[in-house]
Amino acid sequence: MPQATDPDILKKIVTMRMPFGKYKDTIICDLPVHYLEWFAREGFPAGKLGMILSTIYEIKINGLEYLLVPLKRAFPPT
């Protein structure tokens, strides 16, 4: 059964920082595609972080990053 979509996921994408790894403390929307591709191949983490990473991966590979620009302005990173 598909997981329900979190209505705040886009806000989290532009404010939340990567909690571990090579890109620790990088805002999720600023992670490079090659890093997200690695997760796509090897498996996204379980839970909310995995949903957020898989969502930004889909946004980036489909050329939809421009949709995040107004959100980045409205919600500065924490």
C-alpha cells in the first residue's frame, strides 16, 4: 500500500539538512543528483527521510527544481 503524502514535504525539502554522510548538513534540495542516484540504486533510507530524498530525486530528474524557488524564498533553511 502506498504511503500517504506528507503535505509539508516540500517545505521540509527546502529547509531540512541531510543528517549524515558525505553531504551532512547540506539542505536536502541542494544535494547533488549523483548522490541521490546512489540512493535510488542502493535504496533510500526507511521512513520520512527516505520519502523526502526520493521526492527530491524525482523533482531533480524531471527538471522541476524551478518549483522550489518560491519555497526557498518563503522558508529559509533552519
